[in-house]
Amino acid sequence: MEITAARDVCVGAGMCVITAPEIFDQDDEGIVVPLVEVVGPDDVEAARHAVALCPSSALRLLGD
């Protein structure tokens, strides 16, 4: 599955980093930075949870 992040929509809440630090980080301004383009099978549940918790709906999981 592919993960996308709309950095212009991100509000910097950091829920994605807390939920899935192996998939997401934040830049110096707190905006989401995906660490991977494709989510591996071991990280799918964490990615789904991060997408669900994102308060600005900036994250999308494609192919789910």
C-alpha cells in the first residue's frame, strides 16, 4: 500500500508520528514527512491507525 501526505493540509498535530514513527516524521515546522512511499505488510495496521487519527485528514492510504 502507498501512503500519501498532503503537507499543505497538515496542522502539525503529530498523531501520525506518535502512532507510526516508522512511517512518519515531522519537519522543523511540525509538518508531516512520510519516511516511506510504500507501507510494508508489518506496518499496515499502524498506517491505518495513523490515517484514522489524523485530525486534518492529510493522510491517505492507497490500495487499502
